[in-house]
Amino acid sequence: MKIGDLKALGLVHYTPVGAIEALLEATHVLTHLSWWGSIVATTLLIRLLLFPIAIKSAQRNAKLSNLSPVIQKTMEQIKSAHRAKDQQIVAEKTSELHQIYKANDVHPLKMLGAGLFQAPVFISFFMALRDMCNLPVPGFREGGIAWFTDLTMKDPYFVLPLLSSFGFITIIEAVVLYIATSSFFSMGQFVLLNAKFMRRKFKIPDLIKQPTPKMPEKSFMEQVKELFAEEETSKEENNNRRKRRRL
């Protein structure tokens, strides 16, 4: 194959899926790897590119875990002030909580960033391989290895789906090669980022052992939504105070 063949087949368009297809094609052509090797190599390349995001996420998770007693206490104070209808304390404590988030770079919305960024990559990779199998792309029928030589057919022994996870056991095309490679990379990444020398190298804080907290009445996301609602109320009341002062 040569670069441009997939575009001639109707693949490699201007979408995230097309970008993954182009990357797979480039890996296959430039490295002369078989298609199974190209899938593995491309998966590892993408996961390595996302590794800095994983490090940042680990840093923020550690900081948030260590700050949880302070954050929980401040949120309880906000709730108590809200029940007492003391909007001045609500505003002060809400501002204090945001300062804690800002100073430590652990805002709840940022904590969702890693997952939100990686999800489109996984979905695009899934759809790219599905489309390449459905054609199929030349070489896919004999581009596998060992017991799965035909990447367009199901794994006859279900080894790859089992390695990926029991939840994906029904996925039977070449996509499971990506999932298995990605899963093992994630396992290695988890072990690596929990090693003390790696945590020191990438400045990931050590986790402080916290007392077992009481189970909250509401979920974390419900508490975050409530906090934002209280913040909006506080802002509105502060604006009303400023208007009254002007009058």
C-alpha cells in the first residue's frame, strides 16, 4: 500500500475518524508493519501522546484527595449558611472554596477533562477500525497474527475480547486488538504512575491517608450543581446590593 490508498477507497475524510484512519495508514506504510502491528503501534503512539494528560490528571486527583477534608468542611459551612439564609457567609465561603480550587488547580470541571478528551479518541478509533473492516481494507484479511490472522473475522477463541474485558466479549472484529493493547497500556500506566520514583519525577503528590468519611447524602455531581446554583444566587444578591448602594 501507499499513502492515499485509503482515501481512494472512501476513507480518510476530514473528521476525527478520518484522522485515525490516516494515522493507521501512515503507520502501516512507513513502518512496513503488518496491519495487526500497525494497530498496536498506532494505539501505543496515541496513548503515549495522551500520557501527559494522564500525569496531569493523577496530579489533580492526588491534590483533590488530600484537600477533601478542607473542601468538605467548606461545603458544609456553605450549606449551613444557606439553610440559615446568611447570604454573606455563603458568598464568603463560596469565594473561599473557589480560591482553594484555583490555588491547587483542582476545579471539578477540570477533573473531567481527561475523560472527556480521551473518549472521542476511543470512539474515533473504534469507528475507524469498524469502517476499515467493513470494506475490508486490502491486507486486513491476512493482516493478523497467530490465531487471528483475518482481522475482519471474529476471534475464534475469544481471547482478545476476554483480555480486553468481559464487557466487550461480543466485539469480534479488529477493534478488540486496539482495546486489548490500550487496556494493557492503561494497566502499565497505572502501575507506573503509582511507583514512588515516578510520582517524585512528575511531582505527583503522595496521597495522605484520610479518615473514612461519612457517606454523603448527595452525589458529588449533585453537590457541585448545588454549589454552582448557590454561587449564582450569591452573585445575584451581590449585584442587588451594589444597585442598592448606588441608589
